[in-house]
Amino acid sequence: MPDFQRQQQQMINRDVALLVQRRFRAEIFTVDNINRAGFTTNQFMNHMHA
């Protein structure tokens, strides 16, 4: 039984890691596109708060 639980925990950890990586990449991609579009970070922040 502990073996099964450990296996399940490893699967959960892997899924979480994949989600975090995907989200991190998406955020970097978004920032890259904004920078390419000529936004400064301040303009972007103001835009987000508007």
C-alpha cells in the first residue's frame, strides 16, 4: 500500500511541475511579446491596473 501511495505522489508531483513549467513559459512568452510590441514594464503595469 505505501508503494502505491508513493507512486501516486510522484505522479502528482510531476503533474504539478509540468503545470508550473507551462505557466512560467507562458508568462515569459507574454512578457517577450509585450517587449517586442514596444511596451515598457511601467506602461504594461498601468495597462493592467486600468
